[in-house]
Amino acid sequence: MKSDSRLTAEQVAFYRREGYLLPGGPVFPERKFRALAEHFEELLARWPADQRPEGMDVPHFTDPKLMEWLLADEVLDLVEPLIGPDIALFSSHFICKPKGDGKRVPWHEDSAYWQPMIVPMEVVTVWLAIDPSTEANGCMYVIPRTHNTGRQGFSDYDPVDPALNVFPTEITPTQRNDALAVPCVLQPGECSLHDGRLMHGSPPNTSNIRRCGYTMRYVPTTVKLLDAAREWHQLYLARGRDHAGNPYADPTKSYPELVARRAGRGKKGH
């Protein structure tokens, strides 16, 4: 672990045991965070009116400006104690729940969506709050310790109503214990961290306050992006060196063709 790690040994132990962590405090200096929040507002203003704002997936594929935050030391210094010094950016996603009718995120494991993409399944998500994220406006809930017990990120799923949910399936009720769920309450600029195999979800936003978070997802460079996924997904080397023979994208370039291929595949891109 780096000597200038932003996490204590106790926090790292908590993350490994529970599968999530609320490290506390702002991720970025105020000016840098405000710049990201303003950049998001610009993206949202251009978002197609006929598409839900919960689905702003992999925006960095066509917006290299986002690398200013995705590859920032402030974020990587949170991730390195958890996955080591050799880090790749795996994905990012603005999940913006409008006030009043923000969709529910059903109980799921991120790993269920990523199974055909990477091996091994070792992903840490930095969930950065753009808006306040509270129990009132549909904050994320996690079920602790579900990342390394039982099905370890690969539960069975049942269909749910896509008109009410961000995703069309949900973990079978008998394979989860909702009573153990813990809310991840965050102020703008704060973050939570969670393992890609952890069960989590969030209720709808029926409040009068928008709830937006930016998920920034990272893997150690020992993780391999599978050949079948390379046509519509890519990794970026964020820190250190490669260990799996992955090709890495240029963070200064835009890749609209990848977005088109993802759309053609009907990818949710969670």
C-alpha cells in the first residue's frame, strides 16, 4: 500500500470484509468537483429528450474531458489500496434519477452484467455523488458481505417491469436478504466504494430533489478484457503497468464507433 494512501488499514479491512466503504470527506478539491458537476450539467443538457437520464453509460468513450477526473490521483489513491498499484479504468456511468419520477435500480450484482467481459471479476466502483444522495431521494443501498459468500456475484435473476426499473431483471428474492441493506448517504463530492460482486440497488426517486451519481470503475491490470468484448468495450491504463496483455485505449481520443456498437448489441453497459 502506498504511504500516501487515502485509506487507513482499518478502512481497507472493512472494505474487504463488508464489500463496501464510505471513506468520508470530499474526493476532489471544491473547485475541481464543481468543474465536474458543471460538465455533467452540460452533458445532461445535450442528452436526447427521448432517453432516460439514468442511462448515461460510458460517457468517457466520446468525452475525453472526463479523463481529467477519471484518471485523477484523488480517485486512484482511493482505489490503489484495494486493488494494487497497477490500475486500469474499466467503465463509468452517470446514473441520474430525476426528481419525482427517478426509476428504481433493482437489486443486482454488477458482476452479473460483466461476466462475459472480464476475468477475473475484480472491480472496485467509486460512486461519486454529484447531488445529495439520501434515503429521501433514492440513495444506493448495499447488502454487506454478499461479495464473497454464497454465489459470489452470480445470483439468479427474475424479470421486473422495465417501465419502473433501470434494469429489466432483479436478484431472486430467496437469494438475498433485504433486511440487511445499508443506505449509502452522501453529500455532493463524497463517494462510496463497492466491490463489483456486492448486492446493491436503490429505490425510486419520488422526492423533489434530483439524485445523480458518477460511477467510476477500476480493475487491476491483472484482469483480462476478453476478446469477445473488445469490439464494443475498452480499457484505459490509469496507473502503473499492464500484466494481462490488454490493449489500452488512448485517453485523449473519442470513440463514437464503440458507442454505436454497444447500441447495436443492446448493451445496458452497467
